[in-house]
Amino acid sequence: MECTVSFATSMHFVPLRTTLCRNQRITLAAHSSNSNRRERPTKNLLYPRRDKQPPEFGVNLFLKKPSFPNNEPTHDDDNKGFNVEENDAEEQNTDVVWESDEIDAISSLFQGRIPQKPGTLNRERPLPLPSPHKIRPLGLPTPKRLPDMVSSRVSMDKKLYKNPSFLVGLAREISRLNSDEEVSIVLGKWVHILRKSSLSLTIKELGHMGLPGRALQTFCWAQNQPHLFPDDWILASTIEVLAGNHELKSLLNLNKFTGLASRRVLEALIKGFLKGGNLRPAWKVLAIARRDKRMLDSSIYAKLILELGKNPDRYRHIEPLLEELGARDELNLTARDCTAIIKVCAKMGKFEVVENLFSWFKQSGCQPSVVMYTTVIRSRHAENKHSEALDLVWEMEASNCLFDLPAYRAVIKLFVALDDLSRAARYFSKLKEAGFSPTYDLYKDMLEIYRASGRIAKCREICKEAEIAGFTIDKCLVSYDS
């Protein structure tokens, strides 16, 4: 192989065993006569891959000197000498000297806790200064706080003008006044606290005390206070008290009065008449309201039905009221009003109305009372639906309904009609355990069922118990074989 070496004109020949200067350039061109030249390393050798396996556990790689592979290709042996000298020079310049403290600190990262210098080991650092955003509690901003005198005065006003005990106390103070004293002596002290509709409860309490005159004086005093009148609540309470005590003087001009009155005043007028026992004017007011197509509350119809149901001659007036209630889309009846209508309908023999009203009351989400349960049981017993009435008894037991004396009477009569001696005797003993005294009809029913079953000894025991209680048993009931 023939090689031709050509030197540039600007360069001079350097003999062997001499050091080349770095600022001088050497251009070596090797021309081979043959086409076979030294092959270049493959790509994988130029950029070798990293080791796939991780290093062994416990080897400290941090203290090991980094070694960077020289990926540059070497052309000939002369270049090797140059590269070795350059690497030696670079290693001399880049050597790092580690002190003993630094080596201990770095090695402790792999071993455990950093060894501390001797001295105070448990040093207490001062707490950081509190920041305003960390002191403030999380949540909504706190409301502004008024002075103590203003807040106490406002809270007292809110409590007193609608506090029932305070308003009832006003009525008691008014009742203790002398006959020649005015109600303004008591009411004038609290005029700055009272609001609209506050004196409504005071006027009703004066009516319960039997002082309709004082109630009227209270209403007249409220009329002179611009912040208390006009108010339908005070007017309705006064009319109810006066009508209930037969002190209302507008009966002759009732038609004109009802035409100008509001719905609340009309309802209070009917309630007052019913409380006073004046059924005729109450019916007249209702007729006027129906004529003028003014719809009253359902409770007014319930109270009228209850009063009309006391006299069998007035049953004919109840049916149109029931039809009006049935035509309404919504009923606003309490448990007491619903029970009153059920009682009257059971007396009239309208058992279908009783069942419909009872199912509506339960579907509305209300819990029937013991009075309503007792009334429906009696209604089903009168209709000879004993099995349905018995289902209602188990429903009462499941709902933990507390039985009273009328409930025990209705249940025992039901078991006597079913000829169920064991259950009748059990509920009869429960009645006495609950602290109730059996009535005459209960002794009579128990005598009847014991006699029908041939329990002569029990009949004698029931007779003696009834005589001790002060009842006289008929001889026809005691006619058993001795």
C-alpha cells in the first residue's frame, strides 16, 4: 500500500518525539491507492446503549468518578498519543478534592441520620409570627356587632310583641284594674313595643276571662294608635269575643255588615255565634256568604256540621254542607275537625263518607288520633263490618296508640259481637290495669259473653265486682242456673 503525505505550505515539518503546539494546525491527508479504506464504526458503536441491568445494591455511585466514553473515532496511532495527553491535562484541571466532612455528609444520605456536631442538640426554635390570614377562622365573614344596649333593646322588642306569655300578662293586668280606670294605664307603658296583630291574643284572653267590655276598650284604644290600626286580626278577635258573649249590637243590620267585612271577620263572626250557642245567626251569616259567592275556610263548615249534628231535626242542613266540602279541590281540616265530621256522619248513617274522609286523612300524611280510631271502629261496627273493624284494632296496636276508656269500650263491644271471649277478657283486664273504672255497659257486655259461654263462676264474679262499684245489675241479666 502506497501512502502519500502532503503538507500545507504554511506549515513546517515537526520531527518525531516533539510536542505539537495547539495553535498550529496540522493537516494530514492520506490517500490510498486502493479503494479499500478503513471502515467507519457502526451507529451502535458510535452511540452505545446504557446498561440494562441496574447497578448492584450498596454501591456508592455518587463518590465514583464519572467516566464519559470517547465516542470520537480514532484515525491512527499518532492521534492516540495526542488524545491521551489532552485527557491527562483535562483530568489534572478538573480533579475535585472532597473534604472529610463533605464525604461524611454525603455518605450519611445513604446510611441514615447525618451526624451532628457536639453541642446543644435539643434547640427550640422560636415560633413564627402569626399571619392575619391564618388567625382568621374559615367560613363566612362575621356580622357587624352593634353595641350591647342597642342589641338588647332590639332582641327584647322582638321577643315581647309576639310572646304569648307577655300578651296574656297584659290581659291579666287589665283584668286587675278598677272599674273606673282605663286600659290605657297598662297599654300605654308598652305602646312602643306593640305591633300589628299583637293585641289579638290579649283581646281573646279577655274574652275567656268573661270581660267583653275590657276587650272592646282595648280595641278602641288600638284604633287611636296609627301603627296598630287598621288591623283585621284585632277586629276579628273583638267581634268573636262580643258575639260569643251576646254583646254584638249589629244583628239588625247584619246584611250590610257582612257585605263590607273581610273573610277573616266573617269567619270570626260565625265562630263567635257558635261559641255563644246562637246557631241561627251563624247559619244566616253563612247563607249570606254563600249568596255572595265568598268561600270560607273548611273549619267553619266542620264547626257548623258539629253543631247541627247535635239535633237530629237539623240533619237535612248537613247534607248540602257535605256536598260543598266534597266539591272542593283542597280541604284544610285539622284532626279535630275531621273527627267531628266523622262522628256526625256515623250518626247519620253515612258510612261511605266516613270511610272516604278517614282514607283522605291518612293519605294526607297525618296520624289518626285515638278518638278518630274509636269513631271509625264504632262506624264499622254499626255497619256490621266486624272484620274491617278488627283490622283497625290491630292497626292501633301496631302504631302504639294509647287507648283511653272510650277506645276500650268500643273494642270490647266489638269482641263481644264477634263472640271472642278470650280477647274480650284480655282487654277488660287491660282496662283495669290502665287505671280506668269499668262502666255499666262494660259489666253488662262481659256478663252477656260469659253467660253465652256457660262461665257461671265468672258471671258471679262480675256481678259482685259491679255491686262493689255501685252498679245494680238487672235480674234478667243474672238469671243463670245456680
